[in-house]
Amino acid sequence: MRLITHNMLQCHAKNCNSNNFPLQLSQVEIVNQETEFNPMFLRNMLPKLEWNALVKTALQINVTLPTVLPESTTDDLDEEFLKTLHGILLETHILQGAMTCPNCNRVYPIKDGIPNMLLNETEA
Amino acid sequence: MSSSKRPMPTQAFASTNTSSLNPTIKEQQYVHDVYEKIAQHFSSTRYKPWPVVEEFLKELEIGSIGVDVGCGNGKYLGVNRNVYIIGADRSSSLIEISASRGFETLICDALNLPYRDECFVSIFDFVISIAVIHHFTTLERRIAATKELFRIAKPGSKVLIYVWAMEQIESRRKFDEHYQDVFVPWVIPADKNEKEEEIVYDRYYHLFKKGELDDIVANIDLAQIIKSDYNKDNWYVIATKRQ
């Protein structure tokens, strides 16, 4: 699981409707996998992320990001900064770990890079 | 979805003694459990993207973010490398196959997608669901699953849905139009399994009649149909979510 995916997930247990994002990462095992740098993709994709949540989550895996996404997310965004983001967003994979809902404490496991978001019948 | 090479008779679902089962149990037994068992063989027969789906994905803007709800073995996840697509499926066996190919995946239920939408607006630029909605055993659940696709789609985004058609013109299959709820056998040949004898699994399908998928989509808040057509034994709809 990449951090982009994590940035889109929220707890969806029944009656858990507020403060259910972002899910808190713990006990993570991380692996880096090189992938082609695509600046145009990043520039277009970045504004779709919930930046504050990303900053918070990155800290949970010991990565520090600027607290505010630089305004110039279009053509003139610094290439070095984009390369850093590429490494964090596209090359960093969470292989094992857990995601805990900040509201209801429901834990979603990540195993072999795959989050399991299934709820049991009473939770759904 | 097409099945094995050999023509097989299809049974009407309602005529079996399963009508008393609740929908969750039916789907567990005749959809989820079956895909867990046939995953390997099923995946080996699923590699060629359907052209309409391929075109839909290739036309997306670079940097788009989306979900393939019911991605199976991940056949569509690598079609356009300029978009970010998360494959979601109920079957952990199929998701493991997708993930082993390097695709971004997760396990979840189509009736309860785990994506943010309320505190923050929906984010997905596109959502596809290919050959999935026909596995739900009641109209209410088919509507609920379709609603979920539009819930996670952001305003202005595109949604593509494929479901199996009752009217299978190009196919050798001929369905009795009186029975929309049927079992479609999946046959694993003797040389493709450890028992070395042919194994047949019954999968539940609701066969969509012309206009049925359109009716479901048209009644969803903010959904607007752009195109609806017949292709490869399926009905499909491309819709947008209004602003």
C-alpha cells in the first residue's frame, strides 16, 4: 500500500462518521521499490491529496514533509521537491502493519502490502 | 464474463431450494466462495482487456485517480500508467494475484467502500466496475452497490459499469428470458486441478435486460448517463456525476 492509497481511506464502520480520517499507521514494515519518475502525473495528482493528513501520516513512518504544500503545484514546482514526493508517494510501500481509526479504534490490518478493509456483519 | 469452452445448461436460481437463504449467505456461497476456489483458473482466462474499458481508461487525464471496484486479477489496472488506480475486490485470492503483479490493491466489499467522502469531498476522477453488479442477488443490493460507485466519484467524474446481459446475441448461450436469476457454471477441467477430475462451480448471476442498468443509474442522485450500449454480451453505461 502506498501513501496515496492511504490518503483516500477512511473508517467505514457503521455509525463511525466523524474524525474517522486519516487512519493511524502502526507496526509498519516498509519497502522501497523504484518506479519511473513522472513529473506531469505528480503535478496533476498532488492537489487531490489531503495534504495535512499526508503530513501527519508521513510522520508516523518517520518522514517529514513541509506542513503546507507549496502553492506552485503546476509547472514551476521545484523538480527536486517533486522527486522527493515521488519517492514518498510512489516508491514507498507499506508491506505490513495496521491502520487504526482515530474515532472508533477499529483496526484494519495490512498484510503483504494489501489492506483488508472488510467489516464483519455487525460492523457494516 | 464468459465461461468454459463447452456449452453448459444454466439453471434458474429461483427454482432451486436456495430461495429461502438471505442475500448475504447466497452471495457468500454462490459468489465469494466460488471466486476464492476458482481464482487461479479464472485468472488464467482473464488477460485481454475489453476495448470499451481500455478506451475509457486511456482517455483519462494524466494524474487522474480512480478505483476499479471488483478488479479481479487486475486485468485493467495496468492499462494506463499515467493514472493512479486502486484495485478493490472482495476476493482475497484474486487480490493476491493482482498485488503479485505489482498493482495497488485492497480487499473490501462493494456495498461498503472504504473511501473518504464526507469530511472531505469525494476525490475519485473515475470509477469502473466491470462484471460485478450482476453478482448481487436482490434489486436493492444492486442499487446500493451502484450508489456506492457514485458516492466515491467526485462531481464531474466518469463512472463505467458493465453487467451481463440476458440478450447474449453473439454468444452460444441462450438464456430463458423468464429467468433472470441463474447459476452459471464455472468448469475447471480435469487437467487443471489436483483432483484430476472435472469440477463444476455454480456462480450466481442476475441477467440484466435491456434498459435495466440504465434505470438503476438514472435514479441515482446526481448521476447522468452519457452513453449506454451493448458490448460483448454485456450492457454498459458510462455516466458522469453532476456538479
